[in-house]
Amino acid sequence: MTSSTVRARWAARFLFFACGFLFATWGVHIPTVKAVYGLGVGAIGGLVLAAGLGSVLGLTQAGWLIARHGARRVAWWGALVSAVAIALLLRMPNLVLLWLLLGLFGMASGLLDVAMNADASELERQAGRPMMSAFHGMFSLGGMAGAGVGGLLISAGVAPDLQLLAVALGNVLLVAWSVRQMVPLAPQPETAPAGRFQLPRGRLALVGLLAALGFVVEGAMYDWSVLFLQTERGAPQQQAALAYASFSAAMAATRFVGDRLRARWSAVGLLRASAGLAAVALALVLLSGSVPLALVGFALVGVGLANVVPVLFSAAAQVPGVSPAHGISAVASLGYCGFMVGPSIIGFVAHGSSLTVALGLVVGCALAQAALARRALRD
């Protein structure tokens, strides 16, 4: 292995880590934003929506931008703009500009997401073996580190403005080195005209549907697992918080061994087993009245979901007649729509019945993912 290859792989790991760290920083400081601007829950929801809409815009445009300017340049500008947006998070003079800033943050993050995944796909192709899961493990590790560092700095009384500026500068420095080590993407046919996003069809649409189903399950864990233990099982807040912690920690740990699983199992077999495990584990959570057993169940959901995105993004990068950037862009866009819409639907269903019933629909999403795996990922 050449030194340039080693540097390129570490650069990809650092990109995923930096992206996860930045996302976690935004999440940690949502209460800070609420306090500084004097916002209610509805306004915070609007900011989250702005970031989500910006992400979809970035994801849908990333394919042709990478084809025209290269993954290296798109990754750099995506990382730079998202870091600047974090640095300015508490300095907006009014809510409209704050909303636009969060939309810009989401868009830049979406561009970075596709660029770094296209880079990871190219490294995987050159190596001739699975590598995507470990890269996504670095994203999870970055998220955990960002949340941990943010919590420590808040406890230490460090001014939030200084925290955000330090995170932004650290990310820019890390990314500045990383993008210089990125490998050029292999030439691929382009099927989408520049400046246009075409809805995926055929195999790519099925892969995108599987991504959307998987992101519905993942989004449900992010948004509803803690509340489920509090309201449905009567767990105290500090114990209920372990629901998300157990899920995310298990997902991160599994991703670091995921490439070994991908090397031994077919994509269809691994996705079926992963989605099936997530469905069974979540059903265990819903049927059990025990909080400790529920925490084990949430951890197993994390194990089941750990390899879903790496498997699907690798598949999207290998669809014949479609460049890796366009494939990942299309699948990520559909997947993120599931991430945004799914938790909202769960909330509406829970309002009309119960959170247990609503999360039962999520079990159905995981089962549907397992059922469609062969059709979408056949060789």
C-alpha cells in the first residue's frame, strides 16, 4: 500500500469524523439557540425544518456539482460553509436570517455528505474490499465526540460563542488537510443534465426506497426512543436518556466491524439480517414492560441499522450507467426524506393512539426493508 493511499484513507476517516462532530455540535446547542433568541418549541421546529430542507437541496444538487467541479472542491466548500454557519449560529440579528443560516448549514452539509461518500466509494473500489461501514463508524464516533466535548465545555462554563468558533476552526483545519488527500473519482457516465436532479428510477429508486425505510427507523430512534421510555414505561429522565445512548453506541461499535460482515455476507443477506434484527429488537422493546430489557432492545436496533446505510450507499455507487456521486445523491435524498417525514408521522399516529402503536409502524418499515432487499440489491 502506497503512502498516498494511506493518507487518502485517513483523510476520508477525518472527513466523516468532522461531519459527525459538526452535526453533534448543532444538536448540543439547540437549547442554547432557544435561550439566546428567546424561541419557543415551534420556532425551534422551524429551524430544524430549515436545516432539513437545506440538506435535501444540497443532496439533490451534489451529483452534478461533483461531476463538474470534483468531489474535492465540493467537499471543501461544503465543509467550509457549514463550519462558518456553526460559528455564526448565535450572532444572527433576527429569526429570518437565523432560518436562512440553518438552511445554508443543511445545504452545505448535504454537499459534504455526498462528496465524502463518493470518495469513500472510490477508495472501496480501489481496495477491492468493503470499507464503507468503517467510514460511517467514524461519523458515529464524531457525533459521540461532539456531544461529549460540547457537554464538557458547557459544564466548564465556556462561553457558547467561543465553543462554536473553536469547533468551526478545528473542522476547517482538519478538512483543509483531508481534502488535499482525496483521490480523483474514476470517470463514469453521467445521465443527468448539469443543474438538474432527476428522480431515480428502476434499481436506483428501489435502493432509495430501502434507504427511506431505514432512515424512518433511525429517525424514530433519534426522536422518540427517550420519550417512549418516559411516557410508556415510566422511566425517570436520566434513565430514559440511556435509550438513545445505547442505540447510538451500539451502532457506532458495529460499524467498525461491519466491513468484515460485508466481506463474508452478500449485500442481500446482510441487509435482510440487519433489517430483520432491527424489527425483532424493536418489537421486543414494544412488547416488554421492562426498562432494562428495552435498553437492550434499543442497542440491538442500533446493531441492526449499523450496516444499512453503508450497504445501500455502496450499492448506489455501483448502479450501471450512473456515476457514484449521482447514485449516492439520489439515494441519500430519498433516504433523508424518510428521516424528516417518518418521525413526524409517528407523532401524528401517537397523538391519535399511543406511541407504542406508532412505533409498531416502524417495525413494519424494517420488515418491508428486509422483504425488498433481494429485488433492490440483486447482482
